[in-house]
Amino acid sequence: SVLSRYENQITILSDYLEEFPETDEPVWILGRQHHLNTDKSKLLLDISARLWFTYRRKFSPIGEYTAFQLPAYGLAGLVMMCGQMMLAQALICRHLGRDWQWEKHKKQPEEYHRILRCFLDRKDCCYSIHQMAQMGVGEGKSIGEWFGPNTVAQVLKKLALFDEWNSLAVYVSMDNTVVIEDIKKMCWCPAQSSSVAHSSAHLHRSALGQNKNTAGLCPGWKPLLLIIPLRLGINHINPVYIDAFKECFKMPQSLGALGGKPNNAYYFIGFLGNELIYLDPHTTQSFVDSEENGTVDDESFHCQQAPHRMKIMNLDPSVALGFFCKEECDFDNWCSLVQKEILKQQSLRMFELVQKHPPHWPPFIPPSKPEVTTTGAELIESTDKLFELEEEFEILSV
């Protein structure tokens, strides 16, 4: 029965209960508020529904590194896996909705397994560690070198150009500034001709072995993945930013944040009081591949252990906030929330939101897929020819 299944889930997650203190303070998880005194079970199910990516054993080499050389590429892998988790949450929201819940051994929709297949540790999966590491070379990072939150954001933006099924518009802010005009220019895509759409759909189906039409060929607003890399202090986070940082987790568009401590990367999904709640990729599990029918044994992709927490003042100041806006109205609502909750700070704002493209910046050109023969479903062997004309995104002063 539905009730017994629900009770079974609560039993499985009972270890969580010991980790949360008795408090009347609300817990915020990616835009949803939970109260420990009244709906603790819903909180635990919400946390376990997030996709969790960790180290894996016995998968194909990443460049010169194999799965048995984790320390060699481990630091870079940590941040990439956190970026994968943020992107996966965006895809869950895009196809299944924010309120979708995962239950152990329950049959899940095809879209869910298709999302999982995007992140498997294989060279032909569009958001695999292999693809991210190779694209990082184009960002000046050797395979095995540490990725910061901004580098991960740039890598995801470029890989998304090859992903026609999800058809995301990925905007990475620069100079702590989000430009509304640029985002709307990027997200409103014109209609394709029928011949172009047919050709593109055929190419994608051939690459992924799928028979369904791609979701990205419809004209209109492209779902937005907005990533805001920030530096919230010099060596430590500046306390003046804490309230605004926590406010971002309350927004319904929240995808959490990438960050951590020196040499440790985490995916932050919420907070309780002055403690951040996060998923930790510092675990090694066995490699999982898709079955012949396309499904994925997904149990190891959901964290069923006690959630980790850390004091917000222990956070490294280099972070990246993530937000997902499926429709234009979601983005407009996000802008209103930022104006009301973030920009009310008169000095030392966490970031700026402006209507028009700053005149002293280079012209904004929406990114487009390079003219190459590969797609995101194939291994990008070299990034030498990709994005070679693209402007550098780090503007440190004006």
C-alpha cells in the first residue's frame, strides 16, 4: 500500500533523525521550507531525492588517470561532481518538477533514467567526468588540476551547447553582475525551419540511440540555468554576506551552491540556522552502467546517509550560486526576489542585478554550438578548436 511504502521510506531514513537538533527553526532545502517538529519525514525524503555523485571504481580512464588513481585527479573531480549535482537538480526540475520524490525500488519515469544516463562515468555521456575534464582543458586546466566554482560553471555552459535534449540556456555571470537584457536575449530562441529541426533531431537520436523527439527544438523560452560565481571575502567569508547567501536557498528557483573548504568541495542544498546542509562527494562507490533497457540501478545515486552540516563561517569565500528558471515568469519572479531580498543591502552587495548590458563591457553574443562533428554524447577528444574566439569571462576590474 501507499502508506506502508511511505513508512518504509521513513524507516530507511531514520538515521537522519539523530543528526538534526530539536529546534523550532525552519530548515530550507532548495526553496522549500520544512519544520523539524511537524514534517521531519518530508524533509528527509526531500534530501534523499537529490541526485548524489561520488567517486566510482573501475570506470574507463580520464586522460592518463584511471579509477585507481583517485588522489591524482581527486581534487579536480570533487568540484566537477558538485557541478554535476547542481546541473542534475536543474534537469530534475526541468523534466520532473521540483516536488518530484525518489523512493527506493519504485519504478521511475523514463525521463529520470535519461537524466541519470547523462552523468554516468563513460566517455560517451554528455555530462560525465570525462567530458568535464576534457572541456576543462579548454579552460586552461590540465586533467587532474583543481577546478574552482567559476571554471566548473564555464565547463557546464560549454557542454550544454551539445545537449539538444535538455536544451538549457546556461548563463554564467561575470564581475558579480547579472544582466537581465542578456539573459532574455539568450533564452528567447527563434523558431527553426522544419528541415533544420528534422536534421537536428535525427542527428541527436542517432547519437543517443533515442527515438523520442528532442525537447529542445520547440521555439520560445529556453529553460535557464543561471550560475553566479562569487568571492564573498578574501581569506574568509565576510559576515555581511551571510543573510543574503542564506536568502538564496529560500528562493523557489534555488539550485543551491557550489563551494566548500580548502581542498574540499561540497554541494550545498540548504541551511538550518547558521549551518549549511550539503551533499559530500568524498565517497568511493562501484561504477554503475545502464541496463540493456536503458534503466539505471539508481540506489547509489541517492544519499541515504545522514546529511552533513557545517558552520557557514567555515565556508571558503569562493562559491557559485545556482538557479533554474523553466519559464520566463520564473526568471521575472527571481529578479523581483533579488531586488527585494538581496539588493536591499545598500553597501557590499553580494552581486548586482542590472537591466541593461553595461556599455563598457564587450558586446554580448549568445553562445552557440561550434561547427564540429561531435555532440555532447560523444567524447570531445580535444578542445583546441572549440570556442577559440570566445571572450575571457573573468573581468576583475573596470
